[in-house]
Amino acid sequence: MSKMNVKMTVNGKEIESLSEPRTLLIHFLREDHKLKGPHIGCDTGHCGACTVDLDGKSVKSCMTFVGQANGANVTTIEGIANPDGTLHVLQEAFKEHHGLQCGFCTPGMITRAYRLLQENPSPTEKEIRYGISGNLCRCTGYQNIVKAISMAAQTLNTQEAAE
């Protein structure tokens, strides 16, 4: 198969390289551009460990071809931290409220939660559970993940109200 020139903005930086259009986005990010945050889990789109934000939507990068992402704006877990390198409120909440154990699902879970809070800044517990239902965690039982997302939403809403 012939290669195509692929351009996209990843975590605020423009990247460009030759790639086969059917290369999976997860491999393009991890292997070609050394972004190890999104994890390869199931390779079937079920677990969500590979979740990234693509043009304002959560997608599973193990099910997305790089040709589909050409020209797109992609955010991975590496791009969620604050510009000064400090953790985003959501990342702090996961840390503070023990929303992670082994950490394997965490990058995809936080990336999905980040988009969820942009879609719905004040979600109920039920809405959070539904919003992250495409991401599986085998360790936590979800209680602390839901709590962390809820706390992050409250913090973000308080910060926004103060501005």
C-alpha cells in the first residue's frame, strides 16, 4: 500500500509524517511519535484504554485509521496537563480520590472524562457512569473514578464561577 503524508495537531503541536492510511491511530501515536500515554488494551475497541480526543469527540484510537485523523486535532492524556506541566484538575482528582489502581485504564478514562466534562459540566452520578461506560476498569469498581470525576466537575465549576 502506498503511504500518504499525514498532518495533524497532537496536544497542540503540529506533526507530519508518511504513513499508510490504514495504520491505526494508536500505532501512529505510540510508535511513530512516541506518545505512550494512550494504551493498547484489547485491540477491539471494547476496553477504552486507547481513548483519545479527536476533533472534540472521544474515539478509540485502536479502531481509528490514521487516514481518518488526517488534518484533525488530537488530544491524548499527555495534552490534558496544564501548560506549565502541572496536573489538570481532573488528573489531580483521580490522584486525590484514588480513581486509579493499576493505572492501565487511567489515560483513556481521564481522556474520556475530560471530554465528558466539556459536554456536560455538571453531570450526575448516573450521567458520569453512562459517560464512561465505554471505558473498562478491571481494578477499581468505578466508585472512586466516579467520585473523582464528580469532584473535578465541582472544582472546575467553582473555578469558572470565580472568574
